[in-house]
Amino acid sequence: MARVVIVDDDENFSALLSTMVRRAGHDAVAAATIREGMRALEGPCEVVFLDIHLPDGSGLDILQDIRNTPSSPEIIIITGFDDSGAAELALKNGVWDYIKKPSSIKQMQLALLRALQYRREKGYQRVPAALKMDGIIGKSPLVGACLNLVARAAQGEANVLITGETGTGKELFALSIHDNSPRCNKSFVVVDCTSLPENLVESTLFGHKKGSFTGADRARDGLIRQADGGTLFLDEIGELPLSMQKSFLRVLQMRSFRPIGSDTEITSDFRLISATNRNLDKMVEEGQFREDLLFRIRTLQIGLPPLREHPEDIRELLVHYVARLCEQYGVGNKGFSPEFLAALEAHDWPGNVREFISTLERAISEAFYEPTLYPKHLPADIRIKVKRSELDMGAGSELHDEMAESIPALKTYRDEAIAVAEREYLERVIKTSRGRIREICRLSGLSRPRLYALLKKYNLTRQTVLS
């Protein structure tokens, strides 16, 4: 018998799910809030049915926390809202299924059945090992989803492609895969494809024999040979010359190559991780990148989010890098004002974490012996951009405040909406049945006592409705 936790503040839906779970022969535990749900997950659990919109927060924000519980259960999202972005985030975070309310009992039964079957077949045992992620800062769902993929990639040997804008930390994530893999004690060889001179690409990657070309005054091992037993990281692989892509594809397939000037094939047992900030699919369409090579390097893909999409990590990034940079500069660790943090959170960071670190470095240089960082220590262009945004928003602030005051609590709004729907339904069913009590009960499925209670609640009579 499995233990299933249902985290949903809709009492009727939660009761429906609980009944379904118990009829399937399993134990059901219902919780209406995130706090109650996390408390329920302190015990053993195989599957969690999780709503997104909960009274004390978003279910998406606790996906990583659920993964970190002792049982690390399978997660089935259930929500009444259409949100493709939420679905994408949830699926990237490894949830079992994403089901929109209302859905059939059969669909939810099947999701539960398959999730439990999956856990039985894989003979689930949680490995209590901490992921090494030096330099990777962030606890947001987006970063958590990427770290889940890092953990999965580290367990295997599949080729990995890391995509993302400049400055998102692609090399850090590649190094984390290497450091958590069985190859961690071997070399992590970085090849920056943007800095490879086209006439020396082959020599740099494959190596050469002494005298094989002008200037080859000694034999040299290529970077592929140096990565033997370890990891070869091709940074910005989209810049690899088209003339070299076919040769490199053969190396990937055969794990062997011939240095320039040599008659002998050399083998190299390396694991490939590639990274790019370019759209390789578009490059394939334009004839700038080989499609067969793309298939080879993209067995597993990790898409890193830009910093503007997870600003909730900025505070943690700030604390981490202020401490590191102050130590580097030999000055005491600095505090920061709320306004300083607010300015950082308001900026869109086109250069991502790399720009963020550079900005902090300038701010610390500006403040130096001053103990606290204020907005005045930030570069002028960032201060101007943030202030301009504040002024543009200020014009409508009074209207915003008035609108905010008119928004009721969710429970109040939901109760009012249900009341309107119930009243309209009763009026419709009374008219359809021409006021006959037996027919009203048959059509609505209501018992007579419940029908009379609702008529009294909404001050309705059959005569009033029919007149």
C-alpha cells in the first residue's frame, strides 16, 4: 500500500482525490496549505498531488523542497488555471504529470497508477549524496530544475548540450556535471571555440608530430588526447568552423583520431559537454552547422535561464559575491541597504550573472572602506535605468493603489463567484422543471433537504422564478 499526499485547498476536489486513492487500495493524506503539505511529507510518501495556487504560496516554489524530502516522491501537478509557462517549468523540474482541472477520475487514476508502477520498477532507493555545485548560486525553481538535470547528467555518459545567454554560467554547470561524475578525478579540458584560429583548429584539437608543418618544432598532444578519461568541454561550439565539424563528428562516433603528420590512430575515452549561446537549430537551417553533429552533441540538453527570469535569487547571489569580492580585495565584509538590493532586483541584467558580478566589483571598489553598499555605489547607467523605470511607473501608482484596495481576498472572491453560479443554476433548473420538486431533484442530483436549504440561502421560491 502506497502513501499519497494531496496538497489542495479545494475541499471538495481534495475529498474526491482522497476517495479515489483509497478505493485503489492506498493511504491518502490531505493538506490544504504548503506548510501542512511539507509536514505530511516528513513521513514516507510515494506520490504527491500538488495544486499550484495555494493560500500560502505557489506549489511550483516547493518542487525542489519536495524532491529533497526523504522519500523524494513523484509529483503530479493539478491546477484549474491555463498556464503554459507553469507547465513548462513543472515538466522541466521533473514532475510526473501536469493535469488541468476539471479532468476525469480515469485520467487521475492512470497518472497515479503509472507513477507507482514506475517507482516499483526502478526499485527506488534515495541516495543521500550532496551535489557539488561550486559557484552555482540560487534556490529558485528555474535553477532547481537545471540542477536536477545536472544530477541526472552526472550519473550517465550521454553527451550534454548546455544552452543559455552569455553570462548565465554555462561553464560552471559543465564543471558541476564533471565534478559529480565518475570522471571527477580526471581532467576537465576546456576548448573555447571562439578563440581557435581556423588554421590551427585541427592541430589544437588533434595534436601534431614534430616537423609536420612549419613551426611544429616539437610534438604536441591535442586537447582531445588530454581529455582522455575525463571531460572535454567545447564552449561556444556554434563557432566551430564548418570545415572541422565533419572531422569532429567522426571523433565522437569512433573515439579515435589521427594527429597531424601521424600514420597512427589514437583513441581517447572522453565525455563531451558542449555549450552555446546561439540557436543551433536555426544555424542548421542556414547551413552553418551540421545537423548530424547537433544530434550527436544534444543527447541531453540543459537550458540555463537568464537572470531576469529568476530575480528571487539576486539576494543570495548578492550575499555570496559580496563576501567573496571583499575577501579578494582585502576589505571587511560589507552590508547593503534595502534600496541597494531593490535596485539590483529592478535591473534586467542583459549580461546576466557575469554582469552582476562585474557590477558588484565596481560597487565595492567605489565604497571600499565604507561598511554599507548604497545605490550611489552602483554604476550611473544602472541607477539611471532603474530611476527612469520608477518614474514611468509612478504616474499610475495612485490608480494602482485604488485598484489594489478593491481586490478582495481569494476566498471571498471564490465564495462570491460560487454563490452567483449556484443561484443562476437553481433558477435555470426550476424553469426547466417548471417548478416540480421531484424533477428538480432528479436533474440536479440534490436531495430534498439540500434543495430546500439552497432555496432558503438564496431567498428563492418556485413562484418567484417562474413568474
